Amino acid sequence: MNKKFFLVMVIVVGAIVGLWSWTLAAPNNSISIGGSASVQPLLKKLTDKYKTEDGKKFVYSATGSGAGVTNVQEGVYEIGFISKDIKKDDWEKEKEPINENEALFSNLSKQAINDKKWYSNSLAMTPGVEGTYRSIEFARDSIVFVYNDKGTGFDEFLRKSNLEFKFEVDENGKFVKEGKSYKILNAIYKPDSQNDLISWNDLAKLIANEFSLPETKEANLSLAEEVSNKVKVTPYSSTSGSGTRTSFSNLTGIEPGNAVKEYGANGTIYSQIEKSPGSIGFVSMLYGSANSSTVKSVKIGKGEKTWDPSNDSSQELADYPLTRPFIAIYKYDKNNKDLNSMLDFLFWMAASPEVEKIYASVGLTQSVQAK
């Protein structure tokens, strides 16, 4: 048996085992939901806590934000979840989802939030609701840059130069095109070849050159020379089309080049960076604020304020600027026997005070609040 044939057989067997596993995990009395891998940690906690009146379970499949949209459109998922803004190009104009945050949730009272049937009853009385797609932004997540500089001398350079590894954003939480931070991040992520990746020595020089005071620049550039020029700054990213990667590009204005190492889930990216000296990547706040002996977070500055996700408390990170939405999308179909179960669950997960601590436990802020 040659190696190529053996590899093909391994892939085929793996796919079959994966299908069996999914079949076992999705009983007949389940409601199929899925999409963004970034949303999965929250949905796991929420679905474990929530009980439908008829005893059904919500089974989540982490297939990515793109699948979250297409699988709702094709009727595979009852609810699709994405971790990026809704892209109009993904929808026919007449089918673009109606934003419930504006249509129904803009002036929610505490009385309404405490009525678990409020949302389903309100929609039932809404003219023209049948056949419409609806969207709910239920949370805001944050994008955090993390890196592993073990053995590079970069940390000593920062300490001796009294400089910070920090990206600065504008009042809208975005990188300024061709600004100092943009130039540095672009130098890290833009290369198409591993041979063109910058070294940690190059990164130290960039920081010294861009952020030193005139009177300290020469000394800091000299300190930068002590940083390793042999270890490359290896960029990591989620896969193309994922919510995390789309949000990264929207916030920074940068499309990663072909030299980037891609993984499907934030947790996988974080674990790879944790064991890979010289690496850097972007992940959800859940991972970016984790306590690790090898992974550090890049500080983020806006105006006079600076955030350090690795060390700041959740309260200090409440107004962290690099954020993206978590959105649920579904189709309103009266013939769907699970419709009311879906609506009650969505309203509970989006608005109920019961879940506030669950959101905080995974580094999120709840979007729907009573006025």
C-alpha cells in the first residue's frame, strides 16, 4: 500500500467516524443549530442550561460563520450563528434579514424581558412576518492579538527601552490606514512567502523607530539589535471566510498573505501559539485574556487609554475598542413545528438577566438590555 493511498484511506475513515459521532450527538428530538466556531463556547453553556417545554435539545455544530448563513438559507440549520457583520452580498435584497435589535428590541422593558413568550407573541402579531429572515445581535466579542516571544529577547528589549508592544486605533476602534500600528501589523501579516516573514529583530526595530521619542530613538534602535534576527515572526489566523478573520480585516484593513498559518478555531490557534515560540495571532477575548506563562497580549491604545487583555480585569475591558458582533439568524416559518421553541430560546439567550454571568465567563458583553 503506497503512502498516498494510505493517506486517502485515513481521510475517508476519519470522515465516516466524524459522521457517526455527529449522528450519535444529534438525537431525533434535537433542534439543529450551528455556525461560527467562536460562538460555540457560549452556546455550549447556554444550551446546557436551557430546557425547552417539550424536552428538546439544541445541538450546535461549529462549521464556521459562512456555513451559519448558507445552512439557514438551505434549511439545514434552524438557527445560524455568525461572528461578523451581516454581509449584504450573501443575501438576495428581498431576503436580507430584518434586524430585531432595531425592529423589536430597541425599547425593551424589564417586564417584557421577564416574559419568556414576549418575543414569540410579538412576532405572531407582526404583519408580513411569515417567510422573513430575522437577525439578533446578542453579544459583542473582542479581538485580541497574542504572541509568544520566548527565546527571542524581545521582552528584554521592551523592558530596557521602556517601550510597549501596542497597537493604536482611532475613535471607531479601527487601525488608521498607513498609520504606525498599521505599518507594523501589515509587515507581520502581508508576506506571501515564509522567506519574506520579518524577524523579531525587525519587529523590535519597527517599534523603536515608530514609537521612540526623538532623544531615545538611537539608543532604542541599538537595544533592538540584541533581539534575535534568526526567529521569524510567524503569523497565525483563522481560516478565510471565518467571522474572526473577517472581523480582523474589517478592523485593521489588512488581508493576511499566503505565509499565514491557518486554523479553524480560536482555541486551536491559541494552543498553537502557546507551544510555538516566535508566533503571533488574533483570537477572541476568551482566549486573549487567559493566564499563560508563555502567551502575552498586545496592548491596545485609543486616545489616552490603554488596555492590556492579559492583565486587565473584565470591568476594565468593558469598553475595549476592537469588537465584533455575535449574531443569530433564522427564518420565520409558521409550518416549522420548532418555531416557538426557537423563538423562546433566542429571546432568553439574547435578553434574559439569567445569562449575564455566562456571557461574562466567556469574555462577552450581552447586547440586548432592558431600557
